[in-house]
Amino acid sequence: MTVTASPGTDTGDEPIGTRTVRAACPQDCPDTCAMVVTVDDEGRAVGLRGDRDHPYTAGGLCVKVNNYLDRVYDPGRVLFPLRRTGPKGSGRFERITWDDALDEIATRFRGIVDEHGGEAIMPVSYLGTQGILNGLNVGDPFFATLGATIAERTYCDSGSCTAYAMTIGDTAGVDPESLVHSKFILIWACNVMSTNLHLWPYIAEARRRGAKVVVVDPVRTRTAAAADQHIPLRPGTDAALALAMAHVIISEGLTDQAYVDAHTVGFPEFAERVAQYTPEWASGETGVPADTIRTLAREYAGGQPSVIRIGVAVERHAGGGQTVRALACLPALVGAWRKPGGGILQLPLWAFPVNWGAFMRPDMLTPGTRIVNQFLLGEALTGGLALDPPIKGLMVYNSNPVVVCPDQDKLIEGLQREDLFTVVSEQFMTDTADYADIVLPATTQLEQDDIMFSWGHLYVTYNERAIEPLGEAVPNTELFRRLAARMGFDDPVFQRSDDDMIAEAFDWTHPHMQGITVESLKAKGWQRLTVPPPDEYAPHAEGGFPTASGKTELAASAAAGGNFVVPLFRQGSNEFQPGQPVDPLPHYIPPREAAHTDPERAARYPLNLLTPKSHAYLNSSFANHAFHRRAQKEPNVVMHPDDAAARGISDQDPVRVFNDRGEFTVLAKLDDAVMPGVVVSSLGGWRKHSKSTSTLAAVNSTQFADLGNAPTFSDTLVEVEIA
């Protein structure tokens, strides 16, 4: 099918006297858009647009990236190494040379290691860039050699991945392009039109062919408003709805029993378990009428092939893992996997044979090295974890923890410690960079080579460096080569060039990579994995799930090993796993912060705060640019008019959002798109742009969800009052 370019995208021909370079959007987004950069004869990028030839992204770029050149050439870029000259947090720095910066870092790191041991240093990073070379694992070998504390990075999809793997294994699931064949599309906790834009045309095409689109979400998002039906439910009660759907499907004989018998394990036990989860019970938990639940289950079962698209928000409450387990069981019950466009869509990245080990290098880790989750960084820096040795050195890259970590006030208290040596590699002076002792200049995607998988489609994309790095900025790969050399680390892993690393990025002999080489990618820019075309892609029509049994495990054998975090999220380490016992059968875990589970807290803080991704920001990226801030508009908290009236709040009033963990101040926006009892404030705004000294991260809990040490950002009670 043809996907048209988004409004505002440059689709003109390139001017004479310029050259074009194929690139890939680096943002932490499922779409991984193919881009074309126009470079003039002076080496300056003068145009950037989506690649119209790409079958999936098809020339469209979102509001976040459409003006990416403004980011590259922003006068606020960090282009030279800097040393702090004022108090921590003051933002006062002086320019220094790279030699001075490297010498100071090496001297301070060596001193910390000599006095306290390597574990007194901790890396803090995530997916500020998503490339295989410069992304999640770029610093892992360096910190393994240093003996540093291992940073567990479970911001996004960790609990979902644990639950998904327990149930159906590490399968790509449904090809997004095959959704045109779906007859019933259930979008669950995913605002596709803001965070997965290029999937929507396939959903729209399915609707033109007669499919029904239903969105389950506490908020009437852009996507929910555009769907055929929006089913709002109380935050954190998703598993109750999913298990009640299973109850209806089984009790009314709507299962594809032949598929269940051949390709699942644990069905009798599962059927017995869900017998208790009636629509009437689920209605009491979720607020969804029992008849709506029954109709949803019947239409889902009858609309084959049916597909469930789950978003990252589905894991962000106490029972998030069991929610994903319940949802992953549903396709097998109704035989949705039999045809293209049927099943569940979580992360197609499972199809990519990425050579993660070559980048994580878990073999370089010292056995017994401690692991600290980044959600607990505030506690780690202020003594709350009683770490021995304490954290004395911090290196931040690909992340802005002041904005994205919970417990913001405590984190800032820790970053202000004079005995903490902090290094930040960044493109801009973020809220976190303001607290650094040394700031290092990082390149943008146009100034570095990289190669990309995708967690939203099945195309490998090559990013060719379009321009020379501005100032003295360097890619993350070069940063860690320089740091390793200055520290005297001589393992061959630190001598690899970017081309060497690209050659190691994939298992090029894997069947999915047949016909795909580094050379062909450089020539074409992108290639689809060697899997069946979307019209034929039904990987589990005959079972073949990558689980221990080869089947959908309604009763999960992997539960016997207890709770775990996929090692990819913890620098490849499989030590010190959470290990709590896990029920092999999906079940309902209610929210921790709710009236019926914590009535005392709910009496003080009666509103459930949701903090979804912003439409114009990507986590905290782009939130410093005037264009994006205008597009996103003034930070606000969206309230139902009834909740606002009860508090004497009018539209656009400055309000204080608070609980016993912290507070932030924004404008009130009254809108019945949210349920009564629910308030919404989008993630990403910087502290330095806030009306108060904090952002929404100040009120979020550091407690983990049930599986994979996932966050519980949506399991947060607050109160709102006039500021």
C-alpha cells in the first residue's frame, strides 16, 4: 500500500550542486524513519526530508523531527568540552580542551577506583540515540573494564518483555504492514497517532476494508478520538479487562479449540483461573460496563484475523507484567495467529539478529558486580540504598535523568553533592548537564555513522554521516575510544572503528539477513528483513513459538525461575535477578495507589496521575527548542471539568500538583477527554522551563511493577489545587 508524506514534509527535488545522503531517525520511537539529507558543496546540511521510497515510513516525518536541521545547527549546541566554574546547578562553565577534559576524567576516575573501588562509579544512560553503535550499549565495555556499578535500565518495555517472553517467547509477532488484513484492531494503551505515526495508515486502510478499530485507554487520545470505539477504563486495571475477555471467550465457546489444543499449554488451568474474572467483577474494577466487556470479547473473537497493538504504557502500574501476560494469551485462544494481520504486536525488534553480545560484552564484567536500577538513582546518591562503596563518580550519556527519573527532588539533592564527580556527554545543556563537573560535546545523527534496527517495523536502516561534526563534538563510539585510551584500557574492543562495529552489528549469516550486507545497506539505505511479505507473514499459523514448549504458554514454564529482567537492560548481566516467585498463570494485581488498595493515601491524594509521552517531544529530547515548545504548548495538567469544579479550578489557572513525594506547578486544562478521578500531564518538559522548581518526575514513585523491574509511573496518586 502507499503511505503519503505527512503535512509539512519537504518532498521536492534536491537543488543542483548538492548531494544527498541516506539517514535514519535516531529517536527512541518505533518508526525508525528513513530520511534523506541534502548537503551543499560547502558541507552544510540544507535540507532534510523523509525517504519517500521507504515502504513503511514513506516520506513522512513527525513534528518532533521535521525540523531536525534546526536542532543540528541550534546556537545552543554544546560544541566544546566544558568545566564547571559555579555551584552545581548554576549552569556556569568554561571551555576547556579535550585533553584537559580527558585528563581530569581519567585522574578523578582512577582516584575513585583506588580509594573506593570501581563500583563507586556508575554509568547512567538509556536511548537518547537508538543506533546499535551509539545507543544503549555503547559504554558497556568501558564500564565493565572499570568495574563500575552495573546500571539496570528498565524505563520502557522491560516488564512487558519479561511477560511477553514468558508467554509467547521472543517473537516479532505481527508484521505492522500486515495490519491491512486485520478485521478487528484492538489498540491498547498506545496513542498511535502521536507515538507510532506510520502505523496509522495501515490501520486506516484496514478500516477502509471493513475492520473495526477499538482503543482501550483511560484518556480519549488523538488515536482514541479517531477510532470506531473508545473504551475508557480506570488506570492500572487493564488486566481485569483482559482476563474478563478471556472469561467470556472461554465460557461462551468462542475459542478456536483446534488451535488451543495444538498450540498452547496450560489451557485447563488457565480456563479454571479466568472463571473467577467475570464481566461483572471486571466492571467493578475497571469502570467498563459488563455488557461492553462482553461485546468487546465477542467482536475480538469473531473478527478474525484480529490483532492487539499494545503500547509501552500498559506495563506502568503494579500489575503491568501480568497485564501483558493476559493480553499475550488472547490471540491463541481465538486462533488469531492463523492468518496475516492476526496476533499481537509488541516489539518487532525480536526479529532482528542483532549481535548484542559484541556491544554489551558481558564476558568483560567482573562476577559479583552490583546492580543498581536507575529509578533508584536519587536514593543511590543520597544514602538511601546504603551502598558500600557509595557512588562517588557518575557518567551520564544518552539520557537526561533529572527529567526522566522518578524521585526528582532526591536526585537533585544527590547531584548537588560536592564529593560527587559527574561527567555528562550531551548535545545541549540539559537539566542534568547543569549539575555536571565536566560536560562533553556529543554529535547529532547527521554527524555520525550508525546502523539501526527498529522496534516498530521489519526494516534495517543505515545512517551515513552527512556532515562533519560541528565544533569538537564526537559520536559516543569515539568518546569511549578516547576515554579508554586515556585510562590505559588496551583490550581490542576499544580499538574498533565505527566500520568494524557496523560489521559486527548483526549476525549476517542469519536467515533474516539473507541478501542484506553492509555494502547493500550503504547503497540502498534500508532493506526489509528476509521474512515473508506482509500479505503472507503469519509466523505462528502452525505454532512454532520460541518458548520452551514451542507453544503459547498460558501456564508459563519460565515462571519457575522467578521474576527476571532481560539481560539487555542490565549490560548483559544475569546476576542478582529480582527472583521473586511468579505465578505461572496470568492473574489480576490491582494498582498500589488506589482507593480500595490504599484508602488512607487516596483520601489525601484522590486523583490518579498519568504521564504519557508528549506529542512534540521524545521523552525530554526537543523540549528545549522553541518550535517544539510552541507545538506542545504550555505545560499543563488535564482535568475532568467535574474534578476541577470541586476544587474551584478554572481553565488555564496555575495549579499545584502534589503528593508526599513532591510537587510541580503547571496550568490547568479542563477537558472531558479524561475520566473523572484521572489527571494527565505529559512527560518531557525541562525543569528549567517549569513554573516551579520541579517537574512531574517529582511525584512519581520508585516502586517497581510486578515483572521486569518496570516503572509504575501510572500508579501515582496526587492532589491538585490552585497555586
